[in-house]
Amino acid sequence: MEGSSKSSIPDGHSVVSRLQSELMQLMLSPSPGLSAFPEDEEDLTKWCGIITGPDGTPYEGMRFKIALEFAQTYPYTAPKVRFVSPMWHPNVDMSGNICLDILKDQWSAVYNVQTILLSLQSLLEEPNNSSPLNAVAAELWDKDMREYKKKLIARYEEIDD
Amino acid sequence: MSRLPKLSEQIQDVSDPRDFLRTKLPELVDLDTLLRCHICKGFIKTPVLTPCGHTFCSLCIREYLNRELKCPLCLAELRESMLRSEFLVNEIIASYVGLRSKLLEIARSGPDGTVPHSDTSLIEIAPGDEGAHELSGDDDLQIIETRRNRPAKRNAEIVLMPSKKSRRDSEKPGISSMISKSKSPALPEDSAECPICQKHFPLEYLQRTHLDECLTMGSLGAAAKPTSPPKIGKASNETTVSVQPAAERISEPSVSANTTHSNRYLESGQKQGVARLAKLNFSSMSMQQLKSKLTSLKLSTIGSRQQLINRYNHYEMLWNSNFMDSIEPLEEKELRRRLASWEATHNSSEGTLRKGNISKLLNKNSTTRIKDFKTDRFDRKGWILAHQQEFNELLEEARHNLAKANKMKYSASNQDEVEDAEQAESHPNSISCEKGEIPSNQLVVKTEEISTSSQGTTGV
């Protein structure tokens, strides 16, 4: 009846133990511009992450909330990742769904929360305009950066901590 | 009870390479990282090597290859049949893992190089584990120095304590002679790997002489049950002579402590007699064939077709990892137990979940369960029947706690309360057995709360 954290972890093949390690890693060596933490103390399979827009991009200085949801099959399958904060980006739709190869067919079990958030940061830097989810954003990114930024600022909501 | 512990408690035992970051040996972060699997992030269990040169836990990579036929690190093409077990890495990691907490303790100790710990920890750490030799030169130095400060133990007085320089010098003739010697068709038992320098020597030489030289410490290294006088003429004479009496005094246990992993490695080899389980082409199999396959492996045939397929696939993976890769294969019985524990979390439908045990239910999906629980949809009778055993255990525990609490009260004097307690003690039984039903609030509350609430109802 006690010590359920230990007994419920089956032989090192558990999404929980893997996520515990990842959390430990993030806490012990945080990367600048990104953070992530489980939403609920009792459920390690739902995390909330925050990334900062990279310098030199329209997203500079902005912070975006990201939801990560891990299935029992993690890390063999990619977590479900989406933007919670309103986003304006060629590869993100209006509901926050993300089109990113490493979250789909290019997922590998060696990726982790940190690499996902880093990939999202670089996606903000370099959108993949050949297969956009937001065609208007893709077009503006190539043709009218001022208008792009305007749209972005119109949608952007600051995170209140 | 079955609530998950707080996050901070959950992760306080999680080890991480960065545990060494702010210690005297930050270099160990690198080693600690290298010995971990990139899939599960834990220390590699039953390591297997891919043709592209990457190492993973046998189970992790096999699970991965069920979905994707490439190396997760470099994306090179990869199939299960290409995996090769790495017994040496297995023992290195096992050895390091056994040593880690001590290493951490030493690395965290006082900044002036003095180690405020008992000598025993140093003594135990020194002889054996492969982890120690991974220390970079400076760290090695540090440890040796602390050892030298150590008060003389049992037979230190009869052992030469050469300076590091002379140790290195005296080593040379020994090594070269040993290497040439070990090339002769020696039986595996006759040679062993030095846990300090990792070179191979005939066991006797290793135990009698070499370890001492490597460790600069007789009481640690020369842990040998003497067999016959040294055959090796070239082994540096003065050490051999001085060590001999020491060796005779040292008891058996220290031998195994020093050489377990090396011996296990030397004794490892291809296992005979157990065949690899094949991957099945389920699309061409009838349910009947599938069931008879599972039956032949003594596995359950209950569940949907997909569950049976999952069951076979997972068992095939456990089996092949165990019998093909593991240095010490487990029994089939244990594999089936592991399969069952995997199924509890990964291969259960809603239907089978309902039949599961209480802790599993509460752990798994506590919020929805409890929600159900408060409505009439909840099948109380079924629940009680299914969990009778757990309830009885809880009640037993509650009664025990209550009795204990009352004993304490009693010692502070009050007879009435004891009577109350006795009544309360008998009450919980009647709830579960006579009425066959338990008020919903009592199922989810902690045991102490059960006792208080039943105490409350006694008076009525």
C-alpha cells in the first residue's frame, strides 16, 4: 500500500521513470530560453513547457506556452505537442497544432523534452514553408515581414506567471 | 495509501549524471552519462551493440525496433538480428552502479581533500570496481593519497608501500611477462582482468602481486586464497615475498567482492539450448493458432486478438533479450511475471482493468474511478468482492493502528476509551462481511481515517 512510486514502475520500462529522469535533467541543467514541468504533481504524463522566441526573429522576446502529452508508449512514440499560447507561424495552425517532422515520422526514442523544445525554437527561427499549416503566414514570411510581424503581435498573448 | 507520492519525493531518488557536477570529481558527469541508455535514460541494462557502434539496453532497442528499423541515434538501418550483446559493458556498468553512491559520497566530501568518512568505505571502494579506474589521473592521485593517510589495517604493515613511481616501475616487467604468458592457451579461469588497470593477467599473479602494485595497498588487492607458489618467475620479487603472508590471511568474501564482475565476464559466453523466439506473421494466423502458440509458451490466451498479439510480441522481446543477450538469463517463470507486470500498464482494455486489483485501479486512473465511485453507476458489490482481500488488509492495519493508538492513550489512563476502541475494532468487520457494502467515502480515505470514521459510527 505504500511506496507506490517504486512498485508501479515495471522493470525500467516505464514512461514514468523516463520522465522522472528528464525532469531531473531539466532541473539540474536548465537550458536558457526554455523550461518545462509537469502540470500536475500526480500525473507525470502531462507537461507544460515555455519557450522564448529566438533573438533576431519576429518572435524575439516573446514567450510561448506549450503542452506536451506523453503516451504509455513514450519514448517509442512521440508525445503530443501543441502550442497553448496563440501562435502565428507557417507550421502551426490556429489551434496550436504543430507540423514538425521529428514529432511525426522522424521521431526517435533518443529525443526528449529538451530536444523537442529546442527544435520548436529553431522552427520559430526557420519555418518550413514548403508544407505550411498556415498558408497565409507562409506567404507573408517570404514576402512581407512587416505584415507578418503585425499579425503575430495581434495574436500574441503574454503569459502571466 | 495508493495516491502517488508528491513529485519532489518521486524524483528525489532519481540519479542523474549531473549529481557529480558540483563535486570534487565533475569529470564523472561524462562517465555517468556514457553508461546510460539514450532510450530509457537509466544505466544500460543488458547492453547490446548495433553494427553502427551504438549501445542500448537490450529491451529498449528491441522495443524500438518493433516500430522502426533503424538506430535511434544515427538512423542507420538496423534489425534485431544484428544486435550483439556486450558482456564486458554489462559488467563495467554493473560494477560502476554498485560503486556510484560511494563515489558520490567521496566526491562530495570536504573540499580540502580529507575524506570525513569511515575507512571502510575507502577500503571497499579501492579494490574492485571498474568505476575507479575511469578516474582521470588527478582524481586517481587524490584517492590514492587519502588511502595512504588511512591508518594501517590488518596486514598493511607487512606490505610494501612503494611510491607511485616505483609502483609503475615495478609493474613493467610483470606486465610484459604476463601478457606473453597469457597468450598461451590458458583456461578462462586462469586469467582475469585487473579491475584497476583493466589489463589481463593470470589470476594468481593478479591476486598475489599485480593488484597490490596497482593499488599500492596490500590489504586490499592481494585478496587471494593461496593456491600454489607463484609460477611466474619474473613477477617483481620483493612484492611477491611480502604479499604472500598477507594473502593467506585474507578470507574468502573479499575475493568475490574484488572479482565478481571480472569473473562473471570471463565466465560469460554463448548460451546453449534455448532457441530464439521468432517473429510471427499474425495476419496469416487464425485466432486458434495464435492461442495454441501462446499456450505452448505457457501464456494466457485471454483477451482480444490484438491483446494476444501484443502479448506474444512483448514476450518474444523479453525472451530474446533474456536468452540471447543477458549474461545471466532469468527463468521463464520470471519472464512471465514481467510480462504480467507489463500487461498491467500497457496491454489492458477497460474490461480487464475493472478486474484488476485496487491499487492498480487507483494508481492508473484514480480521478475517473473515484468520480464513478460516487455515482450509482458504480458496481459496489463487484468492487467489494474483487477487493475483499485488500479491504481485509486495510481493516487489519486500521485495527492495529487503532489498538496502538489506544494503548498509548491507555497509558495516559482512561478506561472508557479502551472500551470504545474495542467496540470500534469489531465494527469494521461487520461493514465488509455482514452488510457486504462499504460506504463510499471509506474506500478512498486513508487507513487512519477509516479507523476514525468507524469509531464515529460506533456510538450510533
